Amino acid sequence: MKKHLILAGVFSVAIVQSQPAMAVTKCVALNGSTTCTHEDPGNNVADWTSTCTTNGVRTPIKGIGICSANAGSAKGATATELEMSSTADDNLNCWCKMVSPAVSRWVSLSPLPSAGNCALYCARNCASLVNANASVRSALFSSLSD
């Protein structure tokens, strides 16, 4: 009898552990028809915020901007990861990423004239271009994860 109870317990644990985990789905109204307004984050900051509206639904978004040695092929190009050069002057390419309510890929903006200008203005440019540039907005809102 003990043998049967032990085997039943082992099978029960194996069945419970093999069940797939339940995923959480977040519904966020962000797409090609979305319009955004931004708040000026100021200079020398990494964080930016905007409020985006789709079909009357307002969604606050938060993002970050960094300066990287990686150059995007065009404004709105995306990347999954970036590198920063140990030579500070090489980090003049501004990249933006939405971090809330979902996480986007990195989205490229135009390079700035110097690494100093990039550090000064990158987050401000991210906030502004989410508002003003449809290709940047579209790139941020495609391929979202959580």
C-alpha cells in the first residue's frame, strides 16, 4: 500500500509541475493612430514622459533615452540591445525606449553633433519626437513586451 501511495504522490507532483504557467496579458491602446503630447523633461536627464491617446483612451507612457556608440540605420530604426563606448566622444547616437506601460525595443533618433549634446538633449528629443514623428511613435509601439 505504501508503494502505491508513494508512486501516486510522485505522479501528482510530476503532473502539477508540467502544467504551463498562466501568462498575464496587458491591454494597452497604442497603435498607428495614436497621438501623443509630451512633457519637457529638461536637460541632462534620462527619463521622459508622454500621454498618448488612441480612440479617446489616454495612456501615460514613460521612457528612457541614452546615448550609444551604435548608430541607427535611420530615424525610427530599432535594436534589442546597445553598446556604449569606453571612449565617451563615440556615444553621440540618441536612442529611446518605452518602459511603461510596456517595454519597447530601442528606437534610434538622429545622431547629435557631440556626445555632450547627446547627454544634454537625448531624453528631451525622445519626448518631443514621440509627439512629432510618426515613424518614431510607430517603432516604439510595435513589438511591445512586458
